[in-house]
Amino acid sequence: MPQSSLQRTVTLPSVFGVTYATFPKPQQIASVDTYELATLIRHGPKAETLGSVARAFKTIDEHWLRTASYQEVERWQALMPLYALRWCAIILGELLPERWQHRMQSNPDMGSWDQVRREQINKARTLISRVTSCTAG
């Protein structure tokens, strides 16, 4: 299978002859169009969200956070919980019957519905608790 442009830009570290997969930098993800990203991760909604977050982090760096106006930084920070909620929707969307069917066809050994449901709900709860702890200041 040919590599995507994103896969070609990621340098994989190798330690003692073992190559480790790494998550690409936001700049690398932002440079890839949504269709290619969706093809690579095999999930359209996740690709859209991942791309938009990567584009946001591509333009927002420490220098911007230090030099932008308070209003700009506050507006940007106010959007972060919305990204987290979007990810919760994606995490919980895996429990929809049509998504569950797809998951079972692609990986029948992943566990029972009850087990996966608990895991997905715990992931969403963890994400929400992180967001509420960060915004409760």
C-alpha cells in the first residue's frame, strides 16, 4: 500500500533496531487534506476534528500566547472545551448500532458490547473531567 503524504513526513524513531510509531506534529497533520486524513485513520468525523485542531495548534504557539491580546487568547481557550465535547461525541458515537456493527466486522475479538460501552463511557468521562478541571479556575 502506498504511503500517504502524512506518513512520508513522519520520522519514526528507532531504538536498538526497533522502530516506534509516533504521532505526527500538528504542522504535519494540518498540511494534509481532510480526505487523505480520513482515508488514513478510516474515520471521517475524527479526521475533520483532528484536522481542525491541528490547524488551530499550527497557528497557536507559545509566542502567540505571549504576544496576543488577552481577548484573543481567552477566545481561543474558550474553544478548547468545545473540541473536547466533539471528541466525547465521537467516542460515544462508537456505541451507535451502525458503528458497533462496523467495529465488530473489522475486529470481532475486541470484547463484548457491555465491556466496550464501559470503556467508551469512561473515556468520555475522563475527557470531560479534564476539561472541567481546566476551566474551573
